[in-house]
Amino acid sequence: MFCFQCQETAKNIGCTVKGMCGKEEETANLQDLLIFNLKGIAVLAQALKANGKKTDNEVGHFVSKALFTTITNANFDDDSLVKWVDQSLTCKKALSTKLDDDILNTLHASATWFCDNVADYREKAKTVGVLATENEDVRSLRELLIIGIKGIAAYADHAAVLGVEKDEIYDFILEALVSTTQDLSVDEMVGMVMKAGECSVTTMAALDEANTGAYGNPEISQVNIGVADNPGILISGHDLKDMEELLKQTRGTGVDVYTHGEMLPANYYPAFKKYDHLKGNYGSSWWKQNDDFETFNGAILMTTNCIIPIKKKNTYQDRIFTTGVVGYPGLTHVADRADGKSKDFSAVIDRAKKCAPPTEIETGTIVGGFAHNQVMALADKVVDAVKSGAVKRFIVMAGCDGRQKGRGYFTEVAQKLPNDTIILTAGCAKYRYNKLNLGDIGGIPRVLDAGQCNDSYSLAVIALKLKEVFELDDINDLPISFDIGWYEQKAVAVLLALLFLGVKGIRLGPTLPAFVSPTVLNVLVENFDIKPIGDVDEDIAAMMLGK
């Protein structure tokens, strides 16, 4: 295996024996094979389009969902991945039947990677991974693109679940996959990466439209972090549709529901506040789940990526369930929706009823709900605070959390920032500082949590609207600095979106991506002034000066 798609990759080079995430070699190879076949689907779809036979959205949605299942901490189940590979082969065959034989023969002759069938795909999987591209810089740009569209695909799938799909998103994902099979110039490959940033903005906007259209605009909310006396279900991940259906099915059962990790922002949506048995948030970030799930005592539902290997000492294996793209060996999987019906969470609810109530690990509340609609409702107050000098600078510390000790940097930055600064956050990075008592500025909390990682879109919208309010020509003239923590592929999609929007001077950490070669890094530094995080005091001093 060779995998370097996440921030924790071994020695910041690549995992070659077993993933730092816990992924086995066989699992990594099957994911590589799935992506290989998705490229084949994309080539066929492009050929059909060139011959006036455009594919329908089902193909684009399948490719998006399949990419999503290869994201870090989503699917550790080889049997599940084999099914995904089989489905990809079926899709390729179906598309092939729509093309003339001479076109198919041309495709085969011009692309040795393309195949209709793989008799022993476990052997084939060993030859089609990242290292199949020998040139380091070409590999870097291709993988940067693939990793970016994995994040885009995840957001596109969430939007599709709520009924919002856009042709241009699926078209770009297919175009991007095809481009990684072609001999393009460096400028052309960089152009595709920037186009991924544009598509990422479009996709996050679509998901924002889907979420707010279904559940209302997030509101400033005090979220309880204590517990009640009933048995409970802990829902983690990102899927708000799963959240809605679980709340409906648990109403009146005597089972409470709590959010975990990236599901925390569900508490900000008006539509979920009518459920009295939604008790608040339990625990912390995804990487602490072995402890959080153990003390929770109740049933656990993993809706998207963020599951991690279960330690042998833990006892929650018989009460954790997966659904959607999540897969883990030995766990019960809740099937997808069929025939327009809801998912059936009865097994999760029945298991919860047999459990003890959660063990209280903390008390109090945390505040959130500062998505773009809510912040712009406070625009006059925010603008006055900036003009009066009460707020000197906004620091965007969005992105991912992770296990590395170096991530304590973000907590220390939050603690040491001057009292006239405001932190804008989204994603699980917030858990490094959202429970600190940092106070407020004239009633404006010093940590404004927009929501999930995809709600980084809200932070971009806020910045663009502030640029208009202050009548500035360049977003980089705003008193905003970006100090981003990254971990997985959705964070890369967010980063590319920020670059497309023209944001410069982004600090990124705790390490720079291993999949970015020195040459490609130089391009990013020269064009966008991307820099690694460094010493806390020095970084704060520089950010306060707009550097």
C-alpha cells in the first residue's frame, strides 16, 4: 500500500505497511482499485458526452458516493469495498454498451489502465495506486486534484441526500478524474486544481442551500453538554438527514438523542429544536471517541466518516452501528433508504433501550450557530465594533482536529490572542478551544462557530460580504487572517475553495500535506503565500500585523 491522503500519514511521507488511521493494506488497495474503476467510468462518460449521449445524474451520484467511501476514517470494511468495486464494474459495463465498438477499441488502445473486467481485482489493486504515476510533480498535482474532489464528492452526496443536485458538480468530478489519466502540462494540471476550488465553492453553496432549505438557518444557540437520566443514542458524523429520521423515530420511546463530533451543529438548526429528547452534545472531537463512546453507555450511530478502530479494551462494539458510506468489520449496518422511505433505525433504538443512561463527563453549555445568515443579521454590530477599534482582527481557525500533540498550537493561539480579536471557526477544529472561557466583545462572543466543516462556506460568505460593507477591492485587505488546521480530504476541498476565492497568506498545520511535492509547494507559496504554522507567539504577532 501507499497512502498519503491525510495529515497523519507516516513520517509525513506515506503509509506503506498500515495506515496511521488503522487502515489495513488490503483495505487501502481496494480503495485504490475503486478509484481506478471510477476513472474508467469517467472516461466512458466523457466519450458518451463527446458522442452526444450524456449520462444521467445517477452516474455522477454513484461516483461521488464511491469517492466518499474512500475518505479517511469512513470505510474499514473490505467486504463493503468489494461490493463498491463490483458496482463500479457493473456501471462501466453498462456505459460500455452505449458506445460503438470502434470507440471502445480506441479507448482501450490509448489507455492501458482501462479495463472492463478484473478477474482477480485484489492483485490488480496492487498496481493501480498512487505510485503508478512515477513523476513526483505529476503525481502531486493529480493526487491534489483527486483528494480535493473526494471532499467535493462528500459534500455533493450530503446535498443530494436532501434533494439538491447540480449537473456542473457531477460533470466536474468526472472531468477531473479523466484529467488524471491524461498527459497534461503543469499549467493545465494547476488549472484543474483551481477549477476544483471553484467547484468546491459551488458544492458547499449547494449543501448550504440543502441544509437551510430543509432545516432553516442556524440560530445562535446554547448547547447543553451535560446529560439526562434516560438511555440515549449518540449520533456522530455529518448527515443531517439521518439526524432528522432518528429524531422522528425516537420520539416518545423514552430514548434521548445526543450529538457527537461534527454533528454538534445540528443543535443550531430550528427544525431540530422542536425535539425535546435532543438533549445536546456529548464528548468532544472524533479522535476521542474510544473514550466518549465507552462512557456514553448507550447506542452509537456513525453516519459518515470519522469512525476510528475500536480498541480491544472497549466494550461498545455491540452497541455501535454504521450507515451510509461508513463501514467497519463486525458492526451492524443500517441500510440505505429504499423506495422513498426513511432508514429504519429500530435496531439502534432497541439496543439503546437496553443500555444505562450516559455517564456525565462535563456540565454547562457551549454557544454556536454563527453561520453567514446569523452573522450578517448582526452585521451592523460587527461593523461598528471594527470601526470603533473594539475588534482589531478576525482569525479564521476552521478545519479539522486530530491526535497529534502539535495541534495544541491551536488551543494556545486561542488562549494567547489579544482580547480585541474574534475567532471564526467551523469543523471539528473548534474542539480545541470552543469550551474555553474567552469572553466577548460588546456582546459578540470571541468564538463564532459557523458549524460543520462544510460551513467553512459561511466563513467565506461572511468575509466576502464584509469586503462589500467596507468597500474594499480585495478580500485580503480585510482584517482577517487564516490559521487553518487540516486532517482529511474535505479540508483540502475547503482550502482549494479559499484559494479560488483569492485568499492569500493562509497558515496551514500542523504539517503541510505530504502529497504536495516541493515543486508544487513552491507554486502554491509563490501564488498564494501559503505557509506552515510556526511558533505561537510569532504567528500571532504576524497575524495581528496582517502578515
